[in-house]
Amino acid sequence: MNWNILNKEAQVEYIKQASFAKPQIIFKHSTTCPLSSMAKRRLDAGMENLEYADVYYFDILANRSLSNHIAEELGVHHESPQVIVVNGGETTYDESHLDIQVEDLVEHQQFIQK
């Protein structure tokens, strides 16, 4: 699984534009949070099933202001850990904490592709 690193505000606009071609997934991760580490392990173990999406990793502790920008631009409430799916320029799915499940993302991705 290759993560794209999200660390610049300009990337959020790129992600929105790229989402017109295929789904874009952002994982917001707190490196000091045990729940976030558990969510990341789940994603690492199953992300190869997300063959139709680009997947981004965002370290929330390294850039809190970017986290606020993501929340504002994508119309979501800030959470950590959090997964956000962008499709057609808009957030179509977001989940946080222990509700982050690869199976849900795969199902959502398959729905988008049909």
C-alpha cells in the first residue's frame, strides 16, 4: 500500500479536482493516539482492495492548520482519526474512530464505480 502524503493546502484543491476522475480518500492520523494507530493498521491491511481510489495520509500533529483547512474545504467536522472520501468534488463519505472500516470504503468505492 502506497500512501500519498498530504501536507499542503494546495493539495486539497488538487484532490477535489482529481475526484472527478476517481474517488480520493484522505486518512487523518494522530501519531500519538492508540485508536488512530488501530485505524491505520486496519487500513494498511486492506487498502489493496481500493484499486480505484487515490489514498492520502495526513499527519494531523504535524500540521493542525491544514487539518482545519481540510475540514472547511470538504465540509466535514474535524475528527481524528478520520477517513474522508471525495468524489465529484465533494465529500461523499466520512467516518471516524473505530467506525473506520476498509470494508465500508471498498463498498463505497464499488458503489461509486458503477
